[in-house]
Amino acid sequence: MTKYGYARVSTPDQKLENQIDRLQQAGAEEIYQEKFTGTTTQRPQFNLLLTKLAPGDMLIITKLDRFARNTREALDIIERLFKQDVKIQILNMGTIDNTPTGQLIFTIFSAFAQFERDMIVTRTQEGKLYAKTHDPYFHEGRPKTYTDEQIKFAYELRQQGMTYKMIERKTGISVKTQQRRFKKIAKK
């Protein structure tokens, strides 16, 4: 029996060390790790790990949310691992095995994890709505790289007959940005 660990963080600037330490303390012999959002199924290291697991092995993870995006995905993965006779140890929950009690406990906990993620999304949306209605300077999305004055200057250059490429060399504003922002000016 091999004990495999899986550690994941969602963004490149987050650290994996704490999860790796906890997995090693729990006896993980081989640890797969990645910095990849949990909102996608494209997790190369996790998918590789799933192919390595053999009957009798154990998969160790620190928390349920490191494992799956939602309850349905978690249940599908667990079912697949149970069919392979792989045990799952979630450090903040315990060992989940292929028994009726183990499956019930896992289903309940994964539903609560999904609920928690959904609540975070709801609170974020409520916060944005509040900001939109109460903050006249609130702007959702990335801030503009170029000021209106810079775009207006580039637009004037275009009106004088310069090509997009010439303007790009002179101002540093990409052709696509020029085209997109010039359309807005032309509509006014």
C-alpha cells in the first residue's frame, strides 16, 4: 500500500508548504502538488495522480476543497476511487472508506463544502452590487491601462493619417486596444 498526498492552491502566489508539511506528517510517501484553480477539471498533477493509484493505496488531502470543485465532482471521484479499492483520508475530516457510513459522512461534508463555496460567491456578488449602487467610483473589472487622454491623443494621431502600427510604436498602445477604444470615441 502506498500513501499518496495531494496539495493544491488556487493561485501562483499562494504557498503549498503548509499542506505539504501536513501531508508528510500524515505519512504521505509521494506528494503531487500544483498551483491551479479548483474551478477547472484541468488539474494535470491531480489527473496524473489518479492514474497512479492502485488497489489498497491511500489518497491523503488536507481539506475537501483541495480535492474537488463541487459536491457532484467530489462524489464522482470518490466513487471511482472506491471502485479501485483506494481509501481517502481527508485530514480535517478523517478516513473515508467504502462503507455506507463512510459514504453518508462524505456526502454530508461535501454538501457543506459546496454550500460554503456558494455562500462566498453570493457574498461577493452582494458586495459588488452594494459598491455599484453606493460608490460612484466603483468600476468592475481590470482598470484601464491607458487614460482617456492617452487614447484621445492616439485617436488624434489616427485622424492625422497615421496607421495603427505607427501609433503603436509611438505610444505603446496595441492595435487591438486602439481599435476597441477608438470605436467608443466614434460612437460619442
